[in-house]
Amino acid sequence: MARPTPPKDPGALTRFIQGEFHARHRARLPALAALSEEVESIHAGRAGVPAGLAGLLRQMIGALEVHMKMAELILFPAMRKAAPGLDLPIAALRANHEDHTAEVEQILGLTSGLTLPAGACASWTRLYAETRAFLDDLKEHIRLENEVLFPQFETGVARHG
């Protein structure tokens, strides 16, 4: 399925990010963590089990929620008003993106790059397919903010990474 084209206008882009990514992360991630918990429990001790994935996904729920609330309640409204002095909140969100990218690497490590073991059950297969979809969404979310949205408001003061 093709992704919708993000708008160029920064105010519209902030709304697009909220509707396209924030809403989907909130909807998908708790179910993904629960599915991972199920797979880890049922297949405990089996080679290739992504032990710890559910915990990492639950950690990401909290981290992403803090990140998204900061964007929705502080940064995005300020961007919509073209407020000056956004370098520090943007730097904070860029730092969050680096943390999320590190968590993605941990997920890939725990799952052998989302490679299913031979004979994986339907739940395990669904877990990895849905995890891939989440990671693809997160990657695009981060790209849109880092490469498209944030540069429109940065003045170079406090630019992180």
C-alpha cells in the first residue's frame, strides 16, 4: 500500500505527522507488545525466541508517548504559529529520535533482523510482520521530522546531530 504524500506546508505537515504516525504508533504498539509477550511466553526456551522484545516494546510505548506529547502540545503548535526560538525543543526531539533509532537496533538484534526461525507459528510470523510495519512507520516518521519539518524552523542554535 502506497503512503499518502505528506504536505509541504509546515502546519499541515505537523497535522499529517500526528494523524499518520502518532495515531498509528498509539494504536499498534500496545497490541504489538502484547503479541510479543504471548510469543515469548509460549515459545520460551526455544532457539530464536526474541526474549525481551515485549519489554523493549513497552519501554518504547512510554518513550514515544513522551516524545509525541512534547511534539503535539509544545512544538507543533509553536510551529503552526511560526514562533521563534524553536531550536532547543527541536534539539530535544532530535535526541529522542537518536534514542528511538538505538531501540530499533535493539529490536533488530533481538529478532535476528526480523528473521523467523524455521517452523515459526502464525503468531510469531504476525509479530515480525507487524514489527516490520511499525519500524517502517517509525523510520518514515523520524525522516519527515528530521529532514523535512525541523530544518524549516532551525536557526542553527542548539542544533543536535
